[in-house]
Amino acid sequence: MREVFQNELHEVQDRLVEIAESVATIMTKASTAFLKSDVATADEAIALAEANENKALALDELVIRILARQSPVARDLRILVSALRMSASLERMGALASHIATIARYRFPGSAVPESLRKTFEEMGALDIELANKVAQLLKNTDVDFARKIQAEDARVDELHRQVFDVVLGDDWKENAMFTVDVTLASRYHERFADHVVDISSKVSYLTTGAWHETEEV
Amino acid sequence: MREVFQNELHEVQDRLVEIAESVATIMTKASTAFLKSDVATADEAIALAEANENKALALDELVIRILARQSPVARDLRILVSALRMSASLERMGALASHIATIARYRFPGSAVPESLRKTFEEMGALDIELANKVAQLLKNTDVDFARKIQAEDARVDELHRQVFDVVLGDDWKENAMFTVDVTLASRYHERFADHVVDISSKVSYLTTGAWHETEEV
């Protein structure tokens, strides 16, 4: 029974890794679509995000079946509950990337990115892609030091998010309201994407260090 | 044992209702703060959202303890997993309302709401408050017809969200970039708030109608 359960936990872990890898692909395509006004790539990102949602739902079903069959307690139970939350975060990350791709789609053949913010969004996109790849790696190795490192890395995304507002609200901003709306939302989506990375990394730290012992009187 | 379990499920339900009621209060204060540039009320909304987050976390802990002690299966298990998700949605709704209050705080003593969009935001705020109150009621009565009715009601919020963009991107929009940023984000927060209402209502429908029978081979 214990061996079956361990195999099931590995299956959950493998699927989380797979979903995280697909989220990294979706963000790569979304960022390309946004920066290059590439509609075909935007459509790929949007379609992959839909597939990603279904993968997350299927994973949730698997977790619920394991909960029912194995009636886990203590740490095993917390791993499975955390898996449900990580799956929700990964699903949301795919949706946020898909929103970024949708902005590019709406503005085509124009660009949604004004030149004054191009570098900022290039860095933001690259960071989000890197963070998504690192989350996939973290879900594989569950290394607590790596988890803490990732948690610190969203600070730069937050800084870039604030930079977007500094530019938009500065005296030199001469773009029309459409650009203002697009960069406001795109920046928000990039920032929320990184927030979810932090949430997932915190959950891995928490499960790995057993910092939840005080609540383990279940 | 069954009676203990039923009492525990009622406790979960009562806490969900209590959190939903507090979310309605937070949105009421956030909308007032936003429309009237009322900093004291904005601060109340922000403080209540923090308390709300703690209530949601405490509820999650309770659900995990029940899962560990009772090892529920089938419908009971699904109710508890859904409670975790509804708690996450309610926590997020409080955070979104708090973001709306924060916009008002940043712009004080000025207003974040241009006159051309005042009526739109008044209606959006009123709808979000109404939806939050209805969700609290729904979590009490778990009436499936009521759940379906609520699910349809976010359509008007979506319409108002689109209206905001029509105004901002229209020829008559003469406001500066600060207003454009504020109303873009505020509208997005109002719309996401209503999305979570739909999510919670769908979960109640699903649990009440047993539309998940096909997956009940657990």
C-alpha cells in the first residue's frame, strides 16, 4: 500500500513538473507574441493555455482520487493539498500569459509595446520565462535553498512593474490611451505571473523544511 | 462519528458564510472609498482584507484537520476540497477589493474616478457588493437555482468593464495617463471580483446537483 501511495505521489509530482514546463512554453510564446506583434505565436500561446487548464483539472481529479483511496494524514496530506494549490497557481499562470498574448492579438498589425517601454517588457518577459523554468526545475528537485532563491527573484519583476508606471505617469509619456491601457494590463499580468511563482516556491519550502510541524496535531 | 463529521461540515459552511459576509463589507468600503476619495474608509477596507486573509487561512487549516481525522470519500471529500477552493476565491476577492481601496488612497486628495466614468463605476461597485452578499446567502442556503441565477449576473459586470475601455479608447477621452491607469486597473479588479463569484456559484451548483457522478469511482 505504501509503495502504491509513493508511486501515486510521484505521478502527482511528474504532472506538476509537466504543467510547469508547459507554462514556461506558454509564457515564452506570449512574450514573443507581445514583443514582436506575432499573431500566429499569440494563437499558439492561447491554445496551449486552454490545454494547460485541462491538464490542471485532470491533475486535481487525480489528487482527489488519491485522497479518497489512501486517506493520507500529516505530511502526505499536506503534500496533496499543496498540489491542488500549486495546480491552481500553474493554471492561473497559463491564463495570465494567454492574456498577454491576447493583447498582442488585439493590437495587430500595430504593436502594443511603445518603444519607450520595449526594454522593460523584454526584461520582464525574460524574467517570467526564467522563473517558470525554475519552478519546473524546483518541482523536480524540491531543493529548499533553490526555492528560497526563486522567492527572492520576483523582486526585480516588481521593480520593473513600478518602472512601467513611472514611465507612463512621467512627463515624457506622449502615447495615446490605448498604449496606456495595454501596458498597464500587460505589466500587471507579468507581475501576477511572478507572484504565483513565489507562492509555489513558498509551498515547496514549507513542505520540504517541515515548517508546518506546529499544526501537525491532526 | 458521522454526527461529529456533520457538525464539522457545518462549521466549515458557517465559516465560509462569515468570510463571504466580510468580503461584502470590504467591497462596500472599497467602493465607497474609491467613489468618494475617502481615505479613512479605504484604510478600513485594507485592514479588513488582511483579517480576511487570516480567516481564510484558518479555515484551510480546519479543512485539513477534518480531512486527516475523518478520511472522507466521495461527496464529503469533494465538499471539503471545494471549500478549500472557495476559501481561496474569497481571500482573493478581499485582496481585489483592497486593491481598489489602495487606488483611492494613492490619489487622495484627488479622485481616481473621472466624471465621465462615475456612473459606470457606481454601478460596477454596487453590482460587486450585491454579488458578494448573494454569495454569502448562497453559501447558507446552497440553492441550485439561486446559484445559477448568480452565475448569469456577472454578465453585466463584464459589459461595464468593456464600457470602461470604450470610454477610455474613445475620441472624447481627454484625461491624463494617471486616470487611464487607475480606471484600467480598477475596472479589472471589479471584473475579477465578479469572476470569483461565478467560480464559487459553479462549485455550489456542482456539489448540489451531483454533476460529478462520472468521476465518483474513487
